Amino acid sequence: MILEPLVLLFIVWHIRKNLRLLSPNTLWDKYLLWAMIGITILFIVEKTLPITMVTNWIWHVLILGVGYLIFRLPVLERMRTTLIAVLPLIIINIIEDLVEIIYLPLYETIENYLDFAFVFALTWMIAMLIRSNKQNKALKTERKKTLAEEERNKFISAQKEKLEVIVAERTAEITKQKDELMHAFTELKNTQSRLIQSEKMASLGELTAGIAHEIQNPLNFVNNFSEVNKELLSEMEEEIENGNLEEVKALAKDIIGNEDKIMLHGKRADNIVKGMLQHSRSSTGKKELTDINALADEYLRLAYHGLRAKDKSFNATLITDFDAALKTVTLVPQDMGRVILNLLTNAFYAVQKKTTEQIEGFEPTVGISTKKNKNTVLITVTDNGNGMPKAVKEKIFQPFFSTKPTGEGTGLGLSMSYDIIKAHGGEIEVTSEESTGTTFIIQLPDAIPNH
Amino acid sequence: MKILVVDDEQDVKVLFQQRFRKEIKKEELDFVFAFSGEEALKKMASMEQEAVLILSDINMPGMSGLELLKKIKENYVAPPPVVMMVTAYGDEENRSTAKELGADDFLTKPLDFNELKSKLKDIV
């Protein structure tokens, strides 16, 4: 029988191959090689010498031993199919040999059956090998598929990782941008409040000289009338000594009159200081009953003297027309004062600019008037300056728009005024004619009218 | 002698009347008041032939003290009235302009009435 040594060789070769894959360079590798060589030598010896009877049994024992190993060791699991394929043939072979040794006559009687069984076993073996081959092929394609799948999964996860990195980068970028925007936004808000404050301070600067003038005058009166009263009082003492009662009475009347003047001018200075403080302070936003006529008059003087302090040659006619029916209006005095001041400063600027053109017969005139209507209060500021073209008129309430040279105006005056008037539920209108003049009309609701 | 005081502050009138009450009583000085440059010119026109001393503030709305000074010095050729200008403290610019325009004397705010009195007595 040629089958057994070949099967043995194949199995040993296979075991060796598998072992090598698991752990190369073991002693077993060598032993198995020797086993293969041994099998080959034994096979050659068997074919040259008449010892088939002995070798046949060696083959049987070897193959049964290997078969046992194959069924016991999980490492050799893949060899099972091959073993099952050849097993019937081997068993028949062993039975044949056994019967031949034990009882030869029986061998002769069952020879035909054995031949038949041999053919069957052969067919079995071929079918099993074909099947195994097919299975192997299927397994291979399956493995290929799995490998491809794994490859694809690897690729996908690599892509995913890449994508995740990109997403993380983008997220960081966006977060950074968001932070930057937030930062810029806060910066802008800060700048805005700083600008509002600096606009206030700028207008306060314009006012300083006017304020000094306006405080100096009442203080002079206070000092002068005090001195006069001192004189009058010593005169009064003399008259008392003389017993001139009529003269004493006349002096007392004068002194009282002067004291009134002192108080009046003291209050005037007081009001100016208060107004100045109010102007420089952040608005409380609180609406108060305000004497709008007094407020307008005060800012007219401050604005006028402020400008005069800067340009001594400048002069203008001031026309005031305050409606006596208008007593108090509910508004935020600091804010509305700022609006009036801004309009007046602009008016003075306009007439001053026109003065420099030296037009014959031009009399710079600025007017402010108040008027009480049924449900509204009007505050009008006029000037006879050069007016403005339509294009300028359309933009004057926009923030940062200014016709003044750089550095002279913040461009916030009128836009702030507009916001303040809107916050009071009012309207501001402007009419302007080029080379004739400009008029601003503020209309405020008279919600809580005369007190 | 008439003295025309020009100032936009109404209470200047009362103050002068009180400060010079003795002189007024004794009729040594005769004060006339104007509250603007324009009014001053009108008043001057109505008292043409009298000897006039003008005491004017510079800082006034409408016609300023400087303009008034210019007009007086231009219009009154023979003998032009004495014009004293009242300037704010430290206002050198107005002072020199007034001098160029022919101001006769200067007083500084706040007014020193004793100084003014002695100056007036010298002129009278």
C-alpha cells in the first residue's frame, strides 16, 4: 500500500508547517523533519526489500497514532478532514492485513467484499478530498473577504480618526473665533461707553470757559453786595446813634434788597455748578420734573461763553423766546441738557463759520425757544449759518458722521441726541436751507404737564 | 458828569447805585445804564452834548464791548468820550485789542470799586 506513507508524510509535513507558524526554531521542528526523512527511508526500504509484512504494520501503528493525535490536539484540527477522507481506506487496509494474518481462508471468502469496500472507501476518499478542497477554497475566499473587510474597516477607522482630528481642529478654530468675537464685542461695548463719556467730556471742555464766566459773574455780585451791605450797616449804626429812624428804615430796606440779590446770585452759581456736575456724571436715567426754560437758558449761556472763550473775536445775537406757560416737564435733565447743549454748540459753530466768510451785513444769530402745545412741548434751536446740503442733512443723525475737521468733532453729538430724544418718546426734526440757516425742532410728549 | 455803564447783567445797575449812593446823592456823579452795546449807542445819541465817560464790559451778547469801543472811537471825532473797558481777569488778548482800538483805561473783573472811585475822581 502506497497510501499510508504518503498520508503520513503529508500529515507530518503539515504539522511541521503549522508548528513553524506558531513558534519557529523549536526542537519539534527538527524531530518532525527527521520523522519525514524516516518515513521516506522506510518507504524506499519497503519498496526494495521484501518486508512488506513488517512495514505494513509499522504504517498502521504510525497512522493510528497520528490519527489519535489529530483528534486530541486542537492545533491539528484542520487535518481532521483529510484524516476522515483516508480513514476508511486505512481501516479496510488494516482489516485486510489482520484477516490475512489471523485467518487466511476467511480472507479469501471476504476478499470480494473487501474489494467492494475498498472501492467504496476510495470513492469516499475522493469525494471527501473534493469536498475538503471546496471547503478550503470557500474558506480561502471567506478569509480573503474577512481580510478585505478588515482592511476596509482599518481604512474607515483611519479615515474616521482623520476626520475626528479635522473636526477637533475646526471646533477649536470656531471656538477660538467665537472667543475672539466675544472679546471684540466686549471691546466694542467698552469703546462705546468710553466714546459716550469722552463726548460728554468734550462738551464739558467746551463748557469750562463758559462755566468759569458764568460762575464768576454771580460770585462778583455776591462779594460786591456783601461789601455794600457792610457799608450800609455801619451807616445804619451811625443813623441809629443820631436817632434818625427814617434813614435807618431806608437803609434796612436797601440791605434786605441786597441780601436778596446775594441769595439770588448765590443760587445762580449753585445751579451752574450743579448743572456742570450733572453734565459730567453718567446719566441716572431718572426722569424728573424739570424747568425746561431754565435748562435751555443755562445751556445757552454756557455754550455761548464756552465758544467765546475759544474765539474771543466771536460774537452773536442771542434770541430767546421761552413760553411762560411751560413750567416743568418730566424728563432726564442731564440727558436733555446734553441734547440742547449739542444743538446750541452746533448752531454757534455754524454761525461762527459763516462769520469767517466776512459777508457784508451778516449778523450771527442763534435762537432758542420753547412752546407748550396741547399735548406736546417744542424746543426749537435756530441759527442763521450756512445751512447744509441735502446729502449732509440725511446723515447728521448717523453715529460718527461729522462735517467738522478730524479731531474737532466726535460725530456722536447728534446721534446721541437722537437716541436721547427717542428714549423720551419724542421726535427731532431738522429743516435747513443752504446759506440761510438751520432749525432743529424737538417735540416731546408732555405726559406729566405743568406741576 | 455822566457816566454810561454798559453791561448785560441787570444787577450791575443796582450795584453801582448802591456803591456810589453818596456820590449820587451829592450829585457828583450821574449814572446812566445800558444793557447792550446797541442800547449804549442809542443812549449816547440822546445825550450828545454832555461830557460822557463810558464804562463797558467786553463780554456781552450781540454787539460786544470791543465793537462798541470801535464805533465810539470812529464816530465821535471831536472830543471822543473817555472809554474804560472792563476785562475778565487774565484776558490779555481782549486787553491788547481794546488798547489798539483806543480804550483809555482798563478795569479788571471783579471790579475794585475803591480803585474805580479814585480813577473817577481824578477824571472829574
